Amino acid sequence: MTKQINLECTYCHTLTPFNQFQGACPQCGEVIVEARYEMDKIDVKQWLADLRNRPPNLWRYHEVLPIYNVDDIVSLGEGGTPLIKSRALAASLGLKNLYIKDERQGPTGSFKDRQATVAISALKEMGIQEVVVASTGNVAIAYAAYAARVGIKVWAFFPRLTPNDKMREAALYGAEVIKTTGNYDQTKVLAAQFARAKGVFLDKGIKSVAAIEAMKTMAYEIAEQLGREFENRQRWRAPDWFLQGVSGGMGPIGVGKGFRELYDFGLIDKMPAFGIIQSTGCAPMVEAFERGQRVATPIEEAKTIIATLATGDPGRAYEILYDYVQHNGGYFISATDEEAFNAIRVLARHDGISVEPATGVTFAGLFKLVRQGIIKPDDVVVVNCSGHTLPVEKTILGEQWQKLVDLSDTQSMPALPPEEKLVAAIDTVDGQNKQIVVIEDNEAAARLMSRILEARDDCEVHLAHNGKAGINLINRIRPDLVITDLMMPDVDGFQVIEYIRSSDVLRHIPIVVVTAKELTVKEREMLKDQVDMLLQKGSFLDDEFVDNLIARLN
Ligand SMILES: *Cc1c(COP(=O)(O)O)cnc(C)c1O
Ligand SMILES: [Zn+2]
């Protein structure tokens, strides 16, 4: 018995058999269509038992994917990516359950691998040998890799903004690379004209089906993984939030469909809220959401260097997401390129995960949603984390990411033995950064603060665990800033402040007090004259806190 797959128009709900689909709804012309399977024929209990014996990849859910014959699957082992629990970043945000869906671990490093395996498998099943695709980078790279395995030729059209490294990667897999001078929306039009003129299949004809069905497997995996984490495998579980950096919007549309199917199966008992994050320089969805509108006004010229997120005209995808958020909760918010690059550093230095700028935008959005109290400390939050950092390392790290030691320079430190010379040379290089002394007796709090500060590329942190050691450090380093706790054994924070303020050579150093102590009126008065900033412990979030501090330094 062959599988029945129908496509339902998201606008007028007309059904078309998948194998007769012409790229748009035959009734109304809508291109966003959703696959429908004979769900009632699936015995969920039996299916769960079968899943236990299947490998952890995307095709383990093949019953609910648009393929008639599993022999047609073109796979590179995609899907089944880990759901990593964040420790340090979660702690600094005050979140208890922050999870990172690590899509970097896909074959070409982004969640577009899911889309490519589904699309190229479907093309193979349809007997198509050439395809035209318009992409800001990741889709074309993934298509090119999968197409290479079955000899399908890919014509990849890229907009002006796409980094050369991304285009080169597509070319490496054998794609024909065409760079245009236009934006992404113009590039899509050009690709369509080319496909028509040359009589080649246009990816758009399968795109929405492949993308939605592929992205929904992220929902299946997340629910299965959270079930393991929280429910002892007895049930699956939806997170409270799913966050993604959004351009065309197919990711969250697919993920939403996935959770809906799981809800209908009775495997989860709620739908997650969506955090939809866009780059401020190209945020048509966020702008419409802020105006309370269900239809977005297209952005003509994207003012972001993050090409992956530069869809100026989201069309009906925004309406679908807007409706989702109305029904299930969520928020649309934007973050600037600079905030994104900062978030990349923060994530890398806290959790050891390096991401591409589009995902940096997502994390910058997460910081805002937490700070604004929209995401709560107990919420279970999953962030779709994708992409490698290679094409933009320089922008993220700035110039001072490397210490250069000149070993031929024996003049400047002639008396020192070689190892100490090395240490001294490295110390000299450190001199270019802002020196910060942190005095804090709570080891965990000290480490957290130093990580937050060192996530900036321009700060060097020195830790002291009591007032006496702190004073020694201050004398030795003459820092640009001192951050101190108040309550410490022996020499406390008040004495440290007193010491600094009564010294001619140290007096000018700004002091920030971070304390959990309920201050008396007298103490508060005293501190007001002596210190530059007073922070209550636990009341700050990383980048806001750091921005405030850095303002003291300049
Ligand atoms: C494609 C992509 C996006 C945007 O996804 P949509 O769901 O199509 O808006 C975001 N981040 C990364 C890394 C991507 O590859
Ligand atoms: Zn229709």
C-alpha cells in the first residue's frame, strides 16, 4: 500500500496530491502549502516502540515526511543533533532551563541540512536532474552538498551581501554560483526568470513543503529529547519557548507544525511560545508586530551585514507566524549587528559554542527577552543554534585577539631568564586592554563576573578573593577599574575603598561596588561620595552590566 501524501494550501485549504503538485495551490496560487499524512493510520504506541530501534537522525520520522519510498532518501546523517544544557550563560541570565539545539553539528553546519535532505530526496524521487535555488548562503551550500551525492546540478543565485566564503563552499560542492548585484528579494526574481528561460526546475516549487516538513523534525527531536530530560522517557515534552533568528520564517513555521502534530498525537500537552528574532537592519516582522499588524511592510534596503537574515519581504510567512503567536504566545523582537557580535563572544566564552552572526542575533534577542521579564527564570527555553563563525571572525574579535611575542627583542628585558621574559612580554601586550580588578570572596560569583567581563574583547580581569589580596593587586596593576564586594573577612570592601581613595596614585581609579548587603542609610551616604556605581548582586544581566561598566572606563 503506498503512502498518501496531500498538500494543503495554507490560505484556501485546497488539497493536492504531493506527486501532482505544480509549485503553488491550483485554486488560489498560494505557495506556502503543508503536507498532510494519514495520521490516523499511525499507531502511536507502536511507532514509539519502533523509534527506540532507529538511528537518531531526521529520517527516523519518515512516516511523517514527504517521501513515498525510503530508498529515494539522500542522506548525510543529518538531524539527531544534541540538545545541550547551558550552564554558565544560563546562570548569568538567571535561567534554570536554557537548552541549545546544536544545529551546527549538521553535515554543512546549519539547520538547512534538514531542508536539503528532504528537498533533494523529493527531487530524486520526482526524477529531476537540475534545480535553481536563490539563497543568502546556507540553503545553497546544503543543497549543493546533497545534490552532489546524486548528481543533481544546482544553479545557486546569491544576493550582493553573501560573504565570499559561503559562495565558495557552494562552488566546492560543484554548484554553479551566480552572484547578483541585488538584494535577496531581487535575487529570487532573477533566479525564477532564469529557471523559466532555461526550463529548469525552480526550488520554490518544493521549497515550502521541504522546508516546513524538514524544520518540523526539530520539534520532534526537541520534544523527544526534553522528554528524556524531564519525563523519564514516559512522555515527550514541549519547551515553554522556542527561539530562532528569522529571515523567511520557514524554520519556526515548520517547528510550529511539528509541535501541532505531536499535540494531536497526544505526545505533548502544550504548544511552545515563539521568540522570533530579527536583525534590526532588516526587521519587517518585528516592525509590523510592534504596530499590531498582521501584514508586514517590505523593507527595500536591508541595513545589516548579516546576509542570512536579510529577507526584506516575508510575505505570508509573517501572517502565519503572527497567527501562531496570537494563539500560542510569543514575541517578535530585533537585535542590532553589534549586539549580535557581542552575544557571539558571550556565548563562546561562557558555553564554548561558536555560532554564526544569524544565531548571534538570536542570543542577543534572548538576552532582551529575559531582561524585559518576558522569558521567566523557570521557563524551559530552547534556542535554535546554527552555523559556524568562520566568515566573520574578524568583526567579532576586533584587532586585539592575538598576543605577538617578539623573541628577538632581547634589549628591553635583558636581565630576565627566558621563561620570565615570555611572561613579561605577554603582560606588556595585555597593557592594551582595560585592566579590571575584581575583589569578591565568593568563588562562583567571582568567576562568573570575570567571565562576563572577559567576554568583551577589550577587558582583562584579575581576581582577588579577599580585601588584602585585592589591595596588593591594585598596587601592582594600577587597574582602570576596581569592582569590589563589601562583606569579606578581615579587610572588607569599605576598607579597600578607603585605601584607594586616600592614596595619591590610586585615587583616580573608578570603583564599582557589587553587594548583596542591605545597606544602612549611613553606609549608603558614605558610599555615594566614594564610589562610582553601586550594584545590587543578582540584579544585573551581562551586557547591560558591562555596558554600564565600560561607560565608566572611557
Ligand atoms: C536560514 C537561517 C535562518 C533563517 O531561517 P528562516 O526560518 O528561514 O527565517 C536563521 N539562522 C540561520 C543560521 C539560517 O541558516
Ligand atoms: Zn489555495
